[in-house]
Amino acid sequence: MHQKLLVSKYTSIKQLIYGYLIKSLSIDTYKIENICIKDEKIPLYKGRDDTRVLYISGVALWLSKSQNRKTMELASAIASDISGICEDVFSIQIVPPGWIHFELTHSTLVTWLQSLAVGSSGGEWEQGSRGAGEDEVTIDAPCPIPNSLFAVQHAHARCCSLVLLAHREGLIKLTEPVPNSSPAFWSVIAPNPIPWLNCDGVLRLNHPDERRLIAQLVQVIDNIECPDVSGYIKWEKVALNLSQAFEKFWSNCRIWGEVKITSPELAQARLGLLMATQSVLRYVLEENLGVFAPLEL
């Protein structure tokens, strides 16, 4: 329950880690200036390895001089504080000369994916806890729809049609009636939850194009919920990158045919990833770019 509450409260993985870092740095031991905490300028960036959801923080390198402490010692203290409160949300590693690595566990990743595909109890992201970032993010003007945005709309419509096809063929079961417009989240009766993990508790989605699509979803949600200091995001490029990652996933990761027959749980997990992608594409199209997210084309 603790893990689910954290994930639904902080849909952005980056924001989730910020929350843990701020909590650790707010204790009296570190005497951190409040302004750097309020502005969320703690050094933190997403790793480039798509095979895992990894974030790297140089907070100990940033603070060691002002704290008059050895960098590795400070990094270990911060990591120990966070490990005590984050349970199994992350695996944490200290890397010389003082980097802190946060790798999202498979169990937390599937909770996050499930919330994107079918919604979460709080619904914070859909309602826009930081919304489209009205005060923080400059949104590209949605003037005539360029071909690149049509490609994004096409990817969104493809996601919708594939989910509805899976419903008709009995691979998944959706609440009736089937929506007449693109849904914010899919209402799945079965399987619920989606079988993201295998019997060993490992994510079924381990194809490079599956992991690349997941990495894109993580990055897009970070852009929505936790933009960088500049606050400017090229949403058209963000949407196009996500749609291209989806197209590669769809080209190389089959759902029907032999996969459906021999590995139905893998097919359902891939459908879950497809539903998560649709919900994020819909949000970016409608909220950040101001264009229609079609159910079909």
C-alpha cells in the first residue's frame, strides 16, 4: 500500500526521487538552504540506459564542501536515509566519487505502468497535479497541424484500434460500452491487474523496443510533471519521439498470432504497454499541443 500511494502521488519518477531527496536533506543534520529545496535544483538526471529506469544524483558532490564532509561519506548517509523510507521502490547504489544511483524496481515500475494504462485511485496526473504546467512550462502554439502531429495522431488512433481489437477477440475484457472517444484511461475488467511480471517477479517486457518505449514514457511524464529549470519543452518533438518509439515497438513486438497462443500473458503485458502509451499520447496531444486525439483515422 505504501508503494502504491507513493507512485500515484508522484506519477513522475523524477519527482518521486526529488521527494525522497528533499525529505532526506530537510533533516537538521544537513542544514540545507531552503531555497535550493523549494526550487528543486538538486542535481538529478535520468540515465541513458533504456534497459532499466535509472536516475543519477550528484547531490553529495554538490553539498560535500558546504557540509565539510567527505563526498562518499555524505552520499552513503543520504542513501541510507532514503533506503530507510523508500522500502523496495528503488535499489540504491553509491558510485565513486559520490554519485547516487536510483534504479526503479520491477515491482514499482509495473505499478507505475498500471496507473498509466488504467488510471490510479487519486487520478492526480489526469487532473494535472502540475497539469500541463500552466505556470511553469511554455507550450508550443498549436497552429495548423503539421505532418509530424498527424503522425502522432495516427499512432494514438492505432493504439486505440489495437486495444479495441484485443477486446473483441477476447484477449482482454473492457467495461462495456466501448468508448466512442479516446479514453483518458482504459477500464479493464480482465486481466486486472495486467500480468506485467513473470512468475519470478521480473518484468515480461524485456525486448529492446519495449524498454525503449517505457523509457520514452518515463521521460514524457517527467517533462509533464517535473520540467527542467528553463521550463521550455518542445512538445511537438516530445510527442513525435514517443510516437516513433511506439511504431518501432509495434513493428517488432507482436501481440497476435503465435505470441497470443503460446504466451498470452506476454501479449496482455504488451497490450498494457500499448494502453499506457495511448493515455500519454492523448494527454500530450490534447493538453500540451491543443489538437484532437482521434479514436480512429
